[in-house]
Amino acid sequence: REAELLLEAMQALPFEARVQVTACSSLRRLALLAMSSLASRDTGRVSSAQCLALVQRLPRGMANTVQAMKQHERSDEVQRAAVLALQALTRLCSSLEGEDVAIQRLVDLESVPILARALRNYPQDPQMQERGLDVLRLLSTRLETVTEQLCQLAGDGGSSFVPAIVEAMNLNISKPKIQEYGLSLLAEVGWQGAEQQRVVLTTLGVEAVVRALKAFPQSGDVQTVGLAAVQAITSGNEECRLKFFSLCEILEIVLQAMGNFPLLEGVQAFGCAALISLVHSKSERIGALADLNGASMAESAMVGHPKSQRVLEFAEHLMEI
């Protein structure tokens, strides 16, 4: 009955900030309990009556949470509680109904600009940033239209959501998950082409990528999306390549990541792809990569991942260079 009462209160008192905060916090708690129950080796299913009630009302829970953010845009308490609740509800929905259902539900609720606005308004709240970026990352990596939407969101001092991503990463350099989710979003933006690569470049996004790669050399998750971001931002863009080379020993950073994580397919594939893009058609860079035994690293990637089509494709290309 708790879940139903919470949802009824949110709908009956939409302008009462305290009601929305309390309800969002309780929805998040129930969602986390439900996920814990699902992950239990003993049951493998939701057993609590309270959690079952929430599961049966997931669409309403997600809709009410987004509505709370719309109604209370200037309340930091509501925004924070709602963002945290929305992430937990999204993860629960993904576990129960699949990511495709969760993503479509969020898109139908027009949550992207609302989430983006909340993150832009509260860059110094690490919990809000981590949870909100996680939801946007999920949406962006699965739907190109979401990435396009983020690129077109007008904001203070920028033509897209990219400045907010970079600011969140800069303010939370010690938080590996914020770096991971930020890098993932920057990679998706970079793959949109030259115009968006330039947005990343001019908003100090390249610097943010380098900082994250250097800050977490032992995190496979950060390195995977970091190398993806390097490849995405430099693909077909000499100006961005020059920026990476001016900031750091980028070839060494990529090769170090590949050496540290030989069993991670993503690191090997994106590492080879990043190297291909970085040295593109420049004999001095190709020579520098050869001096660093880049071909040997590509060969090791192929040996370590003989069944990965993307590793084989990029590694073979790298060896041809």
C-alpha cells in the first residue's frame, strides 16, 4: 500500500515540495530494495510486498518523478531527490522489463531536457551528477536521437549540453563514475561529426578527457570509455588530434591502457581505433607509434580476442599502418 499512497500524494499535492521530496526519496528506497531482492541468490525475484507494489506501478512512479522535476525546477531538494529516484526506477525498469522499455518510457516522458537542465543547474552536487549522467548515458548510447537532442540544448554560455558535462567532470575529478559517464557522453557527442567535435574542443572537453584518463589509469571502465572518447573526438579532425598531442603523451597513455587491460575487449578495440585516428596520415606520428611498439600491441590484442570482430578489424588496420 505504501507505493500507492506515495503516488497518490504526489498527484494530489503536486505543488507541495516537501511531499514531492519525501515521496521521491521513498520511491528510490523501494526501487533499491526491489533491485537488491532481484539480485538475491536465494530468491532471484521481488519478494517484499512493498517492492511488488512499486514494481506494478513503475510507469506511474517514473512519470510522477519526472513531473515533480517539471513542477519544482527551482527547488534543489526536489531536483536532487527526483534525479536520484529516477535513476533507481530506471535501473529497476531495465532489470524487470529490459533496457529498451526503460529507454522508451524515459523518451516518452520527455525527460532528457528536464534531466539536462537539473544537471546544468546543480554542477556541484556529486550524487545528482552521477545519477543523472548515468541515465543520460544510458539513453545516449542506445538512441542517437537523444545525443542529437543533447547537442542542440541551448544553455548559458554554450550551444549544447557539452559544457555541463565538462563542468561536472572538472568539479568531480575524484569521482570515477562521474568521469566514466561523462566520457561516455563525450564519445557519443564526438561521433556526431566535425561540428560537435569542435564544441567539445572549444569547451575544454579534450582537457577533461585527458584528466580523466590520467586520474584513473587502473579503472577499466574509465579507460574503455576514455579511449572511445579519444577516437570519437579525433576521428577525421586534425585540430582535435593536435590538441591531444599538445596536452600529453597521448600515444603512451593509450598504449599503457591497452597494456594494463589486455583482457578487456573494449579497451583493446577502442585503443586500436584511437591510435589509428591519432596517427592518421602523419609520418612522424606513425614513426613515433612504431618506436613505441604499437604493432606489437595490436598483435597482442588480436591474440587475446580472436573472436572479437571489432578488435580484429581495428588491430589489423593498425598493423597495416
